[in-house]
Amino acid sequence: MAENATMESITEHERILQEIESTDTACVGPTLRSIYNDQPNAHKRFMEKLDARIRNHDREIEKMCNFHHQGFVDAITELLKVRTDAEKLMSQVTDTNRRLQEAGREVTAQTEEVIRCRIQQRNMTTTVEKLQLCIPVLEMYSKLKEQLESRRYYAALKTMEQLEKVYIPRVSQYRFCQIMAENLPILREEIKEISMSDLKDFLESIRKHSDKVGETAMRQAQQHRTFNSAVVRQAGVGHYTKPLYSLNGQTHTHNSHTMDDDAEYDDYADDEILTAQDLVDFSPVYRCLHIYTVLGDRETFENYYRKQRKKQARLVLQPQANMHETVEGYRRYFNQIVGFFVVEDHILHATQGLVTRAFTDELWNMALSKIIAVLRTHSSYCEDPDLVLELKNLIVIFADTLQGFGFPVNRLFDLLFEVRDQYNETLLKKWALVFREIFELDNYSPIPVETEEEYKLVVSRFPFHDAEVEKQDFPKKLPMSQSVPQIYMQVKEFIYASLKFSESLHRSSTEIDDMLRKSTNLLLTRTLSCCLQNLIKKPHIGLTELVQIIINTTHLEQACRYLEEFITNITNVSPETVHTTRLYGLSTFKDARHAAEGEIYTKLNQKIDEFIQLADYEWGMAESDGRASGYLMDLINFLRSTFQVFTHLPNNNNEHPSMSLSLQGKVAQTACMSACKHLSTSLMQMLLDTELKQISMGAIQQFNLDVIQCELFASSEPVPGFQGDTLQLAFIDLRQLLDLFMVWDWSTYLADYGQPTSKYLRVNPATALALLEKMKDTNKKNNIFSQFRKNDRDKQKLIETVVKQLRSLVSGMSS
């Protein structure tokens, strides 16, 4: 086994030596390490093996050297022989080189010059080529500078785009190109800022020029309306053609016109039709739009433009505080709004997408609401109907102008109905002043006419027809006063004024007729009625004036049908139409007559009260004066003269006997009966006054004389038409009461009390008791009945008995 191990060890050492011989020196480490990892004493044995291998190689080297030594010696010998020839050759070559160098020195100099020239030529060629590449870049940059100086920013942006995409990339290695490339974004920002500044200037400019643009558009619309109305009137057609004006560059013409209108049409067509471009320079907005589009920032521009225009719209829609004072204030307001939307309409059609129809519609709806609110507020401040009418005309032109540009204006025409109500209110206030002035200047006496011309003049102003008056010779008098034809003419003027508002509203004749009738009804039932009522209540209006007012209202009532015919002739709407409104003048004038009649009765009663206050009875007198009191005779004389005014009124209205009947029958008789009843009541109250504590028989007798005068007045028929003693019955209560005390017929009164045939049926027990107690107190204190006591002491007992019985009757009535 030891021998086997030794053989294996020897074989392994051979293998390691072969690896060391065949392996790179740097990689021999792992091989050597394997020697130390083997069995003990392996290193020693390996070293022995290694020494043996080295000795073996030394022997091989020695053998090889011995083999080649003779050849080496021979080679050295040959080299020594060649050495001499080589030195000789070297000397010849050196000489030849010297002579060649001397001969080629000039050629070398010329050659270097040629080379230098060739290098310069090549550099020049290269420079030219590079300059040819740079020159277009420099030319484009110079062109860019010129475009910027001439404010051709859109072209400048195109030039920048070419520089960046085409020219600069060709010569991007040069520093000046890099500087150019760095400057281009800065120039773009400058262009954006400059174009935005131009846009702001443009927005400020159109804000200032909106007034002029709107004024031009509205003037053209008004001229068109005037011209079109003339064409429609002469052609006899009722259509409404499209406007002949346009501020968006599109001109519309009429469909046709008659030969009679050729001159007017030619004159109108020859007028210069201005467009928005003629009044406003839109180039800044186009330029700015293109610039931002090229820069890829169009959305920012659109948003900014729309935001600024919304702000301007709000400013335009804000009215001046005193706008309602003059029509110029409204005109400036409308001009600015029209100018604003004309510009927007032009921008809408001239640009693609800067503003949209939805945006303009939104602006218009916002503006329309604001406009309506402003007009509704400011029109309410207007007190002048002429100003309201001019406002209406401005609204119509304003609406027609914007309608020509496609904006819906129906709400504006609806607003005109509210303005119409305001216009009617201002008309009513104005005509109230007119009516008051007419009533104040009226003399309230029949109209005197001296000649036929004067009569025709009155009849031409007021529909008065009376056959009896026409037969009378001149001079003569018409029953009404001068205010009647004036009132009638003013009502017609009111109808004309109300009609003016209905023009140009595109309403049917039936609607216009209805509006006229309703406004006229308001004039009659409210304004004129109120003026009449106030007139009747005025203190300076006497009985004569009140009677004349009754006559006047009667004639005005009869003239209402002529007013209806007047309205019918204006509107050509038949009064038989189902929805035709009737005039309420009949009730107005009837109410005024009733008020005047009531005022007559009131004033008569007030005058009677004034006379009654002058009464100065001596209630304790022993016997009467034998004649009626002075105040009462004055009162009766006043009543006689007053009723003569009623009965001597001119009865010229035979065509309308109802007026005479109302005047002489109803008014006079009622006034007379009312006066007698009031007089009777006042005298009765005087007797029963609680402050009157005592009354003598002499005072009763004096009072009886005054009542007799009243009865004589009633029986004298101060007003014709009373049947029998109707008027005297007003004093029946006083008469029976006085007869009871004068005759002292208490037995009959008490016996027949409650019987329909009683002689003292109208005497109330309470009234008789109150008066009897006043006389009883007088009897006790003044001893008036002392002469009777001597002859008949039972009379005092009778009075006490009567008082007891009367008290019993009064108690029975109260229970």
C-alpha cells in the first residue's frame, strides 16, 4: 500500500508540474495551494520532483545551444564583412541626401506656400458655405424685427415659427443662433402683451363709440320705419319688410315700392349705409385673436374677451340717476345698449368662435331683464305725458333695431303695455289740471251767441241740436255754459293723445279701440268725475252755479254717444262688435247731477240754519208782538227769490224734455220740500231745546205767528207742480202742536189719542209733555195764570192732571 501511495503521489506531482508549465503565471496560485492540501511531506516530495524537472530542462537547453553555436559564429563573421560596405553606403547616402536637400530647399518653400494657399482656399470655401446657411437665418431675423416695428405681429409669429422649425436647426451650433433661439420666447410674450394691450384699447374704444354706433343704428331704423310707413300707406299693404339698415355688413332691401315712392326711395337709397367697420376699427380684436390662436392660447383670449364684455355690458346697463328727467337721457341709454349689441353681432359673424350665439343670447337675456327693470322704475318717475310718449317711441325704435339683428324683443313690447298704463296716468293727471282750469274760468251762465258765425262755431265744437233754439232770432243763449264745449273738445284731445301711444305697437284695430275706450272711461269716471265732485263741493259755488252744473252735465251726458262715434271713426271698429267696451259717461254725469242736487239741498239747509241762528225770541214775554219775527220774514224772502231762480230757468230743451222735468220738477220741488221740512224741524228743535227751561204763552203766540208765515209761504206755491197742500204738510207737526196749546184742547187730545181720525194725530205725547212742563215752570215762577186763579182755581189742577196723563202715555210708549 505504501508503494501504491507513493506512485499516486508521483503521478499527481507530474500533473501539477504540467499545469504549472502550461498555465499563466498569474493563475498558478490554486495549483500550488493544492500541494499543501495533500498528504504530509507532499511539499518535500514535490520540491524534489521540481528540482529533478529543472535539471532535466537545463540539460535540454545545453544540448540546443551546442547544436546552434557554429551557425551563430558564422553569422557574426558575415556581419563583420558587411560592416565595411555598410559604412561606405552610409557615406554615399549622406552625400546624396545633402545634395538632394540643397536642391529641394526652394521646392519645399514653394510647396509650403501652395499648401498654405490651399488651406486658406478651403477655409474660405467652408466659410462661404456656412455663411450661405446663416444668411437666411439673419435675413429672417431682420424681417422679424421689421415686422415687430411695423406692428405686424401675426406675420412676426409666422416668421418666428419658420425660424424655429426650418432655419435655426441648420446652424444651431453657432452662438448667435442660440441667442436668437433664446430671444424668440421673450418676443412671443412681448407680442402677447402688446396685442393684449391693443385689445384693451379696443375694448375702451368700443365702450366710447357704442353711443355713436347705437345712435347710427337707431337713426337708420327710424328712417326705415318712416320710409316703410310711406310705402305701406301708398301701396295699401300691411306687411312689414326687413330693415334697410345693417351694421354687420349685410344690407337688406325692400321687396317692392310703388312709382309714387320712387323719389323718396331713391333719396333714401342714396344715403350712405354705415356699417360697424365704418365706425369702429375691429383690426385689434382680429389681430389679437389670430395671435393667441397661433400661440395656442385662444381659449384664454376668448375667456378674457367675454369676461370683459360682460363687465362692459353691466356698465352700459347701469342708467344715470336723472335719466328720467329728459328724453335725451333715455336716448343715450338706448344708444349705448344698441351699440354694444351691434358690435357683438358683428364680432359673432366676423369671427369664428370668439363669441357664440349662446353667449350673445345670454348677454341679451341678462340685459333685457335689466332694461325692463330700469325702464319700469324710471318711467314711474315721469310726470310729463309727452316724455312718456317719447320714451315709448324710443322703446319701439330700440326694439325694432335689435330685432333687425336677430334679438328677441317680445318682452319689450309687453313692457310697453305697462308704460301705456303709466302714460294714461300722466294723461289723466294732465287733463285733471285742464278740467280744473276750465271749471275755474267758467262763468256758469248760458252761452250768449250774437251771430250765426258764433252759433256755428259753438256747434262745430260741441254736438248741440235744438230746433227751438235754431228758430230763435239772434242774439240768443244756449242753455249750457262755455265749459261744456271746452270739456267735450278736451275729451277728444285726450282720445287723440291716447291714440298716439297705440301707434307702432303692431296691434289690431280691435285692441286699439278697446284701449281707447278703456282710457276714455278712466278719464270720464275718475278724472272728470272727481273734478266735478270737487267743483260741486267748493264753497264759492252757489245755488245758481249748481243749477248750471246740472244743465251742463245733462248736455255732456247726451254727447257721450258722439264720443263713441268719434272713437269708432278713428279705429274703424264697429260698435256692434262683441267685445267692444262701452263708455261709462252716462253714470259719471248722472252721479255728478245727483251730487249737485244733494249740494243744492245741503246749501239751502245751511242757509236756513244761518237765518235760524239769528232768531232772538223772548221766551218769557206776556203777549206776542202781533207780527212775525224779522229773521223769519228775511228767510222766507230768501227762499222765494231762490226758487224763482229754479222756476225761471230757460226751458229751451224741448227736444229732451227729461232735462226740463229733472230741473223744474225733481230738483226744484225736492229742494223746496227739503227746505220746508228742514225749516219745520229746526223750529221744532228750537221749541224743544233742553237749554230752554221756561216758555210763556205769549212766546207760543209769537211762535205761532212765525209758523203761520211759513204755512202761507208753502201755500203760495213757490215752486209749481205740488198737488194740493202737499208742501204745507211739512209744517203739520208744528201746526197741530201749536193748536193744541193755543186752544188748550187737552180733553180732545187725550180722548182721541191713538185714533186715526184724531185732530192732533201728529202730536207726540213726549213732545207735548216737554213743552207743557216748560210752561208749568213758568206759571209757578212768573204767576202767568194769576188772573185765572181768581175765577177758576181748577185750571192748575188740570195742568197737573194732563202732565200725569201725558207721562202715563209716554211710559206706555216706552214699554
